[in-house]
Amino acid sequence: MPEFLTLLPPDEARDRLLSHLSTPEPASETIEVASALGRVCAEDIRAPHPLPAFPRSSVDGYAVRARDTYGASESLPAYLILAGEVPMGAAPPFALQPGQAMLIHTGGMLPENADAVVMLEYTQQTQPAEGFAAEIEILRAVAEGENVLLVGEDVAQGQVVQAAGSRMRPAEMGGLMALGITSLRVVKKVRVGLLSSGDEVVPPSVEPGPGQVRDINSYTLAALVEQVGGQPVLYGIVGDSFAALQAAAARALAECDLLVITAGSSASTRDMTAEVIDTLGAPGVLVHGVNTRPGKPTILGVCGGKAVIGLPGNPVSALVNGYLFVVPVIEKLLGVLPRPRPAVQARLTVNLPSQAGREDWWPVRLEPLPTAGQGDGLAWLAHPIFGKSNLIFTLAAADAWQIQPHLYPGGCRWSTAHPTGCYRLERWREGGSGLVVR
């Protein structure tokens, strides 16, 4: 088996992989909005009508003509005749006349001729004398449109409210329901085949014998795939047999949109993954070795237009490189629009070593900084969790990744990879106790 000849920076390796994948026209399906959380829109969704569809009050108070309140103050209130109350869930029974006010509740429809609402706390209702209508004291003037939601102020009719390639979040789901849109077309989930290899790997339900380990990667990667909109398809465990691995990989690649093989990617005499990938279709292996820690022995290939990724067997290495390479492929196949990633600032409690040209990923535990809010903008302490790449609970105990970027004589390059879900800490500089992570 050949040794790693060239270790590519992760950004360059990812770009090489993605450049060999065409941008497909994703297959779509129609689903209910109620079950669309996290799904990717397959087409632009336009508002069928304006929202709000009628002018409505944003507060409890009195609907008025703004001009009737001009100059009103606590020392010199304006007096308006109380004409009635706006019923909730129905149109006002009559139009507002000059010098009148109408009691209205939050969400109520403004009566005709009204153009503002005075908040309840800036009014007083006078006791009507016999034979006279009740009056309202207005203690504060309002401007036209004040405390009112105008027609189309949220969205106009025909406006794109959800773009193709955007993910459905709770707010978007609520917005579509407000417009009466109860179903939509979404991109079908990307099918991701997950294949574990190694004579030493056994299913989690099996009691391991001497020298055996339970399969972790199939399940951590399946969870990652599902989290970003893919459909994991587990193909089980294949022993260290070239023919068996080739047959299982060929079947998985034919049935799925992306294939991920874990283990069998180290520079050992038993490494067959790269050779198997080269038999699955052209161009085959594109990258064998990525300059990251953990996860250097990662294989990236494209076979017959589909990505095939070989990840290290160590669970931390597999998951880190799952974020680096599997997630971007899934997002490309889904046509996901780019969005900013979450990040926080934190101060490392110890200095971390780094090798020039290599990107290091360190799991860290976040702790509130005792001096938070005292001017330096930092709110967290980041405690690195030290452990080897086959110790899964070093990762389970972490809140975030601290990414030590590639260091070059000309400066720094920052990684744009997806983080582990909670926070991403990036861009470090010297300062204080240890490094400031930004």
C-alpha cells in the first residue's frame, strides 16, 4: 500500500472533492408543513396574499384618527367620544367618525377611517353624565400608523417568503401557516450509505471478545447525516476482505447518493479502501491524506459522479472529518443556500501546540468567564479536553471545537468547515492567559 504522498489542507481537499461533483437538479416531494422542520425547499414559495390581510392593532387601546389627538398631553388631554368596541374575529360594525374613538384589543381590525391606536395606559375613561355619551381622555398624541400593523407590512402579496435551497425552521413554518400554506415541495433527503469495515468491529449489541470493538461510527455518522438533512442507510460491517468490501461498496454506491466507508483508511498493509474506491468508477481517488489532526488518513473520491469518502476508524477522527467533508457534500446535493455558522469568543485556559500547515481540531468544554462583561467581549473559558482519537467520550464531554487554523509564513487561513453543532471557536491570536479564540 503506498504511503501518503501529499497531505492537502482541508479546504483545498474539500474544494477538490466538490469540484468533481456536478450540481444536480434535486428530486423533490410534497410534504406537510407541519412535518417540514429542517427540510430544504425545492422551489420559491410566494405569499398568496398580503400579511396582515387587514389593518390591525398591535396593542390594547383605542382606535382613533391620529389628527384628533394632535397636541394632547397629560396637562391638556384631548376628549373623544367612545363610539363602541371592535369585536375580536369580526369586522368593526361601523366606520369611525371625527371626534370618536373605539375600544380595540391586540389583533383587532381597525375600523374604517381609523389610522392609529392610542395605548390603553395613555387614556382615561370619564364617567358619562346623564344623557351624554362616555368620553375618553387622550393623554398622549399619536402619529398616523402608530401601534398599527398595516396591510402587507409583514409580507406583500407575491413576495418570496421562502427561497429554494433554504431550510425550514420554526419561524418559517409558522409564517407559511399564517399564509394558509399547509404543504410544500422539499428536496428529497440525500441517501448516504454507511459502511464499516474491519475484522475487529462488531455490532453494539454483541459482547466484544479479545481485540474486538463495538461499531461506533455507523451510529455517530448516521446521526450527523440525519441532522443535516440526509437519510442514512446502514450497510453493516464488512471484514478485511477485498472482495467483500468491494461488493458491499458497489451495492451501497448503486443504491445511494453518497458512500462513506469507515476504517481501512490508515497507511497499513491491510488498507484496501483506496484500492476499492478506484474500482468503483472514474476518476476514483482524488485525495488520500488530509493535513488535519485528527483524521489525517482520510480518502476522498468520486466514482461515476458520486462522492465516496473513506474515514478513519477512530470515532473522533471519523466525526471530525464527517463535519469537514460529508456535510458539505450533503449540502451541495440538497442545494442548500449558504448561511452563517454559529461562533462564540472564548479564552483558552492553556496554550495548544500546532504544526505549520496543519489544521488541528480540539474538543473543548466551555465555562462562563468570571469577568464576563468587563469590556473585553469574552464570556467563556475554553478548557481543552485531551484524549486520543479513539476515545469517544472525550467528544461526548465537549461543548465545542476549537479549530487551530493552517499556519503559513504569509499569515493564517481560517477554516470554513461546519462545527459540531453547539458552537464553533475559530481564529486565534496571542493574548491573556493562553489564546483568545474568535
